[in-house]
Amino acid sequence: MRVRVEFDSDEFRRFRDRLYEAVDRAVARAAEKVRSDAIENLDRNKTNNTGDLRKSIISSREGWDRYKVLVGELYGVFVEYGTKPHFPPPSEIEKWVVRKLGVKGKEAKKLAWAISKHIAVYGTKPQPFWRPAIKSVPAYLKEELERALREAR
């Protein structure tokens, strides 16, 4: 018994190209979802004090169907996981007190000192923004890849 399968190779190439483009768009959407969800989480956690951490979350294309999403600010890891007890400079905490709480002058200095002492004893609690953003990606990407296949047909 013989079976012969023929297909128009030009049509196949066009389908393949459409599929590649659709997969690339799906991966790009997933990368953007991680970025935007991480930013939303910062806002929801009210950990977006200066906006620097928020602005440092970027996604970039690394090649066909490969994107990188990263947090550019080093302190993002301390926001995500919290810190062990340490004594932060009260002058830096004072800046936060003024920005976040609107307290100024001697009250800001006293409050900053008290917060620094608290952190020296207890550390800071985790305020996850990154891990929750990544957690939803596998299911989202599966949906997007299924959509990509439908688009390519």
C-alpha cells in the first residue's frame, strides 16, 4: 500500500509565516501582561512611592518569540521579599515620611527615627508585585498560543 500526500509548499510557507507572526504576538502580549500586572500590583500594594520602581519594569524583545521582562531597580528585590532587620539611614526614611505621609520638620525626623528603629528590630515585610504577575502567565500564554493558531489558519 502506498500513500502519497501533496501540498502546495507556497501555501504551507504562508501558513508557517502567519503562525510565526501570531506566536510572536502572543509571546509579546504575555510579556506585556507580566509588566503591566507587576505595575498594577505595586499600585495595589501602595508601594509605588517615587515611581522609580514602577518605571524600571520594562519588557524588551530578545529575538523571535523571546521577550525579557525585568525590574531595573535593585531595591525591587527588597520590596518583593522584604528584608531582615537592619538599620536604614533615618535621613532616607525621612524623605519617605515627607513624600508618603506628608509629615514635615521635627515630626518627620522623629517619625523617621522611630521607623528606622522598627526596621532594625523587625525588618520589612514582603510586598510581592513580581511573583503574582508571573504566576498567571502559563495559563494566559496557553490561551494566547491557542488564539495564535486560530489566527494563523
